[in-house]
Amino acid sequence: MIEETSAGIVIFRREDSKILFLLLHYPSGHWDFVKGKMEKGETRHQTAIRETKEETGITDVTFVENFEEWIEYNFQFQDEIVHKKVVFFLGETKNKNITISHEHLDYTWMDYLTAMDKTTFDNAKTVLTKSYLLLSKTLQS
């Protein structure tokens, strides 16, 4: 079994009084957040920032403190089972326009409920919900 670690960011922006989340459309058909494999010598935050820039062109991410969510899953790549661990951070951008990389088909900005419908995997829905709950508490205080 191959072990892989990736890092990503649940990216959001504020538009008027709404919080909008960024979802990327992957070639395999699913909608998910920015993420990618850690490179040798990188910290998790450095990987998340690099992947965000490569996949979206966004460079102005401000991390929300005290948010670090891990997911794990297995998938098959060629004839090998890959056990993947992904850490997600929560980050805000002011950038509305995205330049997606060759790794994706499309992107969309959505409010929480619409993003919950669009997000493909249950573990991503869990991360999105935790992100939204933390942001909701932050906005109330």
C-alpha cells in the first residue's frame, strides 16, 4: 500500500453579507476543494498555499486560526492501493476571479447550502460543514 499526504484549503470569500465557498470540478467528475501532494521539505501550510496558487491563481489567502481538519481515504492507482491523508485549512480570499489549472474542468463560488449539494464526497461535506460552523461563530462574535 502506498501512503500519501496532501494539504488543501477550503477557500471562501465574502460577498455582501454572504459567505461563498470555492469548489473545483475535477476531471473524474467530482467537485471538491483545492488540494495536492506535499513535496519534500514543505510544511502543510506551504503545500496548501502552493497548491492554491497552482490550481486557482489565488495568492492572497488569509488563514482562519484554529482550523485543521484531517480526512483519510483509500483509492486505487494503477494496480496499487493508495492510503491518502489530507489536511484541510480554512482560508479567506478577496479574489473573485479564478484561473484554473489544467488539473480542473471548472470552478464555482457557492453559498454553504448550495455547496453542500454540489460537493461530491461525504468527507468533503463534513469539512465544509465544520468550516461553515466555525465561520458562523466568528461572524456572530
